[in-house]
Amino acid sequence: MTVFNLKLTVVTLFILIVTIIFISCNNRQRNTSTTFVDFLTSGNISNLWLTIYHSPSFSLTREPISVEHLTGGWYDFRIAVSGNVLSNYIDLFQKFSTLELTPLEGENYINARLHYVFHTKEHGELLNVTVGGKHFLDIFVNDIAIEWNPFFLEIIMPFVPSRVADDWNWWIENPR
């Protein structure tokens, strides 16, 4: 085998491997809020968890806060709520089935001040919501920017301390 054929074979294999990795990453199915609603209607939420991360809305940063930074330790408050506690609020969560999520037009970016995830060990992440973006009250549901809806803040109020609730209730009452 000549040096040229060897190089050609190595380059071809490299391109093939990169293509396979790229296709594998892009073909992962994203769970949507419909999946979350379907899970809720199954009636068994004992395995469901809600994890909330909060950074004070009034804190200034040099750059936008990514979800990875917020969940990686840049939070002021973090709590995990078990399905046993969540089961007391099933009616509140079922309002998701009546929500119309309208994606926002134009460019946006995340500046995460609040992030929460509904997840199970078996199904993984069912729904994630991030508040904070180009405009302070931008909301991202499963990483897609949607039109403002105070429901996405109201849903976590029973689970956060009063200082966190007071911070976000002000924004609910005074949007934009």
C-alpha cells in the first residue's frame, strides 16, 4: 500500500467516524412538554423529581449565565422535590396540557436566572424550563424560546423559599 493510499484510507475513516458521531448526536429524540403531560396523565408520578436552580434576578454578571453554569454551581438556591411532594400539586402540573406554546421569532440567547427540570431515573429529562434571556423574562421550554407566560413561574412557587418567591412574584406582577 502506498503512502497516498494509506493517507486516503485514514482520511476516509476519519470522515466516516465524524459523520457517524454527528448523525448520532443529531438524531437524539428531544422530549417535549407533551411527553411530560403524557407522563402526568399516567397517574404514577412517585418517580418524578423536580429540580430547581435559582440565581437572584437583581445580580449583575459580565456575561450571560448559561444553563450549564447555573446548574454547575452559579446558583443561589437549589432544591430537589420528590414525586411524593409533587403529587399534592398534580392539578397545577396538568395545566400544561392546556398551554399553547408559541415560539418567539428572531434571535435570542439564554441568560439563566431560573432553571427547573422535571425528570425521572427511568425516562430522564421530561421537561426543562429556563427563565432569562435576551430580555429578562424570556422563557425557554426544552431550549426553545417561547412567548411570555407567568404560569412557568407560578408552577414552582409552592416549592421555593419565600425570598425566592417574592423575587419572582414581583416579575409576575410587573412583566416587561
